[in-house]
Amino acid sequence: MAQLPLVIEIPKRGATCAKGGEPLVAGEEYYSVLLEDPEKPGYLRQDFCLKCWQELQPKAFKSYWKARVPKQWKPPKKEESPFDRAFRILREDLQNPTPENLNEAFILSIFLSRKRRLLLRQEIVHEGEAAYLYEDPATEEILCIKKVEVSALKREEIQQALAKKFKG
């Protein structure tokens, strides 16, 4: 019996501290926490300013990371760069989570992480499956990428499929 692909929706950063209500401003460091949603399958995200974080018990949280609010937003470029194309393909693969697309997404996430276009925030285990939480530092979007055993990948097929997507 084939397992369903691991897909987890992670909400974007909130505009204010979940505890104190202060706005999270450009350049400020903050902590993000993932909590299981009691009402539906999935996760809730809470963000805390450093002051409020110090008042909490971080070890009580299963998954958390530290980040910084971007200083400024850059408008999109007219011509798509190879990194922008890789992000676009990654998002398309995650929206259509077939096993082949999830393998491609895993490879693209490693590529973008090595180029420092994605930041690895946390490794989690969800329903017995390992996954990585990556953050796009430009948009603060969190992407959940299922961990794949690299030795089990059909590298040549993935390379050909990605090359075709990059060209087309």
C-alpha cells in the first residue's frame, strides 16, 4: 500500500508578538513556535519577541527557531533568475505532491539551502515521517520538505526532469 506524501501547511510569521502583542518590526529578532492545531489536522504558528520569549519555557515547545524580521522587501525582478526559477519549481512541486515531485522538491531544497536562499530551521517528525522546515528569508515563508533517502533516489531521472522544468 502506497503512503500518502507528507504535506504540512506552515503559516507565515504574525505581525505581532503572540504573548505581549507588540508589533514585530523590521530588523528585530524573534522566536517562532509550532504547535499542533487542536481543531484540525496541522499546525499553528506563534511568534514571540525576545523579551516575551525569555519569560517562556522554551524546552516545553516541540519545535521552535529564531529568526529576524527582514529589513526591507525587494520588488520582484523582471527577468527570472535561476534561483527564482528553482523557487517557482519547488513551490509547484509542493502544490502537486506526487512522489516524483517530492523527490525533486527535496533536491531543490538542498540546492537552495546550500546557496543560502533557504534557511534550514528545524527537522521534525510528523506522523512517523521526517521532514525539514526551511524558511525563505526574503518572504519569511516556511516550507515543509519531506526528508528523502538520497541513496534511494533515481538521480538521473530527477536531473532530467528538473532540467526540462528549468528550460520550459
